[in-house]
Amino acid sequence: MEFDKLEDGIQFYRIYAIACGFDIRKSTQRRFRDNIIRTKIILCHREGFGESKKLKKLVNTESAETSKKKERVTTIKRFGCTSMIKFVFKSGKYVICEFREGHNHPLMLVKNREFQKLSRNLTLYHKQTIINHSKINIGASKTYRICKEVANGYENVGASLLDFKNIQREVKQFIGDADAEMFINNLEKLVQSKKGFQYAYHVDEGRNLCRVFWTDAHGKSAYLAFGDGVSFDPTYGTNKYCMVFTPFTGIDNHKKSVTFACALLSKEDEESFVWVFQKFMEAMGRKEPQLIITDQDPAIRNAVPAVFKIARHRFYMWHIMNKFADKIDIITRKETDFPSRINGVVWNHDLEPTEFEDQWNEVITDFGLETNRWLSTMFDIKEYWISAYFRDMRMGNIMSTTQRSESENSFFKKFENHYGTLVEFWLRYESAMDQQRHTHKRLEMESNNAVSKAITPLSPESHAFLVYTHEVFYEIQYSPLTSDVDCTCKLFERKGLICRHIFWVFSNKMLKTIPEKYVLARHLQRVLKEFKETIEPSNEKMSKQQEMKIAPSLTELGTKRKSNL
């Protein structure tokens, strides 16, 4: 047999090997002076003899000390098989001049062909799937199982689990030592391509990247609308350099977490926190939040007042409450009603500061915990985490720190990977932001295209469901009842939402709409769009591209209409 190209001959032998059930490997080749290949030999993959070095060491070593060690014994995969094919270049063609058919080892059965190297083909689809799944923190093993379900069986995937893992390893090898440089270069490209995007970074004495901050137009407009309360939580490990991911987040008009800006820090010290707070203030036009919520880190506690002159500082309640299990004696926790008693005091948003102090001391005394140093410390810093000391603040749902923080924590944990590179982190980060913003877009659409159901004939309630988002409107409907328009529950002061009895007062006064001072912008349906236009003005005129896309459809519709007439 002869072939015009050597590749055709090799492909012919490859197909033959797949059909028979063995793998091949290339061997000797010789060239003419003009570099044209003169001879080419293709062998069975079990040609030659292999010997495990570790196996040889175990067999030949007589030392008792060595023999006690458990070495990993590797298998031998070459048995001296002589099966081969040889191509020779003659008269402009490649001719088969030698072919040995027999094998000295079992050939692979048809049912096991999925494990044959020649039967596997890692396509561009596989590679793109692996990379796309890594954006949402799905590893090679899980991606392989997903592909199995899509292909209806492992035998139909077309590649092995090892092939999938090798692709991920090759990506990391490609990134290599240029990880930080590639990461910063990507941020610089976003400045040029993404309107409103800005970043800052800092390197240490050894020219190592130690701080990065970034935000975009969406984050800035969200901060203008919902930045009355800001959460800052440096608890997410995201890469192999032990850099901590620290997002600035808040609550939007649908009571969902929204991301304003983010940072990566290699050190959790006061200098680093001051730096990132300053960059945040610069990006947000020096507009301070009313409240900033963090954990109890002493470095953060010192950094907050160094940068934020007006904002009040609060600690996460859920961080503190989760520590009760470690700090309180197990007998006190499990065999008494201490948990319910202390929760009834800590989580009671209706208590005045003096009432809280009296009830706290009563619980501590009843259970003999006066000498517990941790509880004493928590009481000393009560102004930083107990709701009674924030009753006068209007922070639109930001006070619900436990539920919000747990939800936010679950969201960011999805793309946490302690072994990933910065480039891989960014892919996962962008995917997470797409998810968050898609959710907001969906909720905006639902609020704009559906009408909430009123449960009373009051005119102010009818006005409420026209201006508020669905999530906020339903919270107003089910607010607790009080007997005075200056409600002691302080719902409006705490969340900016008027409670049910205020609706009643408005109705008695024959008001048809809610007074403007009671309608906070942060709860309105179109608030983010209005603030977004201040950061990134929209062009209402249809673009040329959009016109080109829609024109053929309109022409076709017009033609059909005319023919029907």
C-alpha cells in the first residue's frame, strides 16, 4: 500500500489499531538532507521492556530498615511486543515496506475501548466545558461526571478523567509565574473596555502583589442607591497565595445582597485595611455610608475610624452568636433554657438600651455566668453589635445582619478555592457577579410587569404597590401592629419602611398617596436605573447594530401582512 502523505499512512494504521484493540506510539524516523522524512516506524505501545525502579529496589535491597518501608510498586506495561509498521518514501509516495501483525499480549476488548488512548479524543468542546465549569468552581472530576450524563455514558464521553485533570493542570502551567502580571493586565484591559471600571494595586518590597482593589459602574451606581449600610467581610480564602477576598456589599431594593466593590489582601493588618478603605472612598466619590458592618478583627476596628469619619461601626451578630457554643459550658447550653433566654434578649429589636442591659444582667446572674470573661467582653462592646443601640438608625434591611450575612457567605463560598490562581479566581468572580446581577435584573422585571395584591381598600396601600418593589411591599403588609403613629418598634427608623398603623393614620387623614418623606428612594422600583444613569448615561436611541438585526424581521412581517390583505 502507498500513501500521498505520511500522515495518511499513520492515520490508516491508527484506525487499524483502534479496530484491533491496541495503542501505538511513534518510534524511529530518518530524513533526507532536504529534511523530507525518509523512513518512519510506528510501534505497538507495549513494544520494548519496562522495569519499575521502585520494584527493583524492593527486590534487591536486603536491609531490614529498607524492607519495612512501604514503597509504591508500579506496574510494568511493556512486554517486548514486536508488532509494528514501517513506511518508506519512494518515488514521491510513502510505501509500507514492513508490517508485523502479531502481538504477545491480550488485545483490548470492544467493551473496554473507552480506556484505549486512540479511542479518546479531547475536543475543543471538552476543553471549553472544563474551563467554563471552573468559573463556577466545578473541578475536573465533577465536570467529567456531568459530561457522562450529557453523553449518556462514560463510554460516550470521548476522554478519560485523567485527560480532564491534565487540561486543568496545563492551564495552571500556562499561567505559571506570570499569574499576578496576567491578573493586573486583565484589570488594565477592563479599564479600557468596561466603562466605569477602575482598580488600584500595591506591591511590597519584594515586588510581590499584596493588595488589589476594583469596582465598576454597576457597583458605583448600586452604592449611590443602596450604600447607606455597607458590609465588609474579609473571611474568604480564594487562591494559593493565601490572599483574602474582601467584598464591600449591601442590600438592594429587593432585599438581596449587592456588591459595590472588592479587594484582595495578602495581609490582614491595619495598614492594609486603611489602604482598601481609602480606595473604596475614592472610588465612591468620598460618600460615606451611615453604617459599616465588619467582624471583630482589632485591625479593622482601628482602621474604620481612621478613614470613615461619619459612619457608625457595627459587628456581625452572627459571628458573635456562633461563638456562644465554644465559650459557654456545654451543660449550661444543653441542659437549661439558657439559649432561649439569651436569644430572647440579644435578638429583641424592640428593647431600649437600658432594658437590654437589665435583661442581659438578669440572664447572666440566673445562670451564674458573672465570671465568664468572654461574656463580660461581649457586654463591654455591646454598642457594636446589639440592635438596641442602633434603633435610631435608618438602614433599610441592613440591620438584618444574620440572615443577610449567611446568605452572602453562601454566595461567595461558591467560588472559593484555596489552590487556585488569580486568573482562575477572576473567572469565578465574573461568573458570580453575572449570577448576582442577573437575579436583580429578573426581580426588576417581575416588579415592573406584575401588580402586587392589596389586602385593604386603603389608598396609601394602593400607592405603595405602585412605587415599591414586591419584596418591600409585602414586608410593609405584614409589619407588627402598634398603637401610635410614632411607633415604638422603630420600623421606619430602622428599615425605612412604614408599618401598618401608619397606613391607618394616613387613611383617616384621607391621604391618597404616601407623603414623600416616608418613601425612601432605596426601596423604589426604578431606583438603580436612575442612579446608574448618573454613572453611565444611557443612549435611548437604537444602535445601528440593533436596527440591522430587527429590520429583516419587520420587513418579513410587513410582507406577510400585505399578502394577507
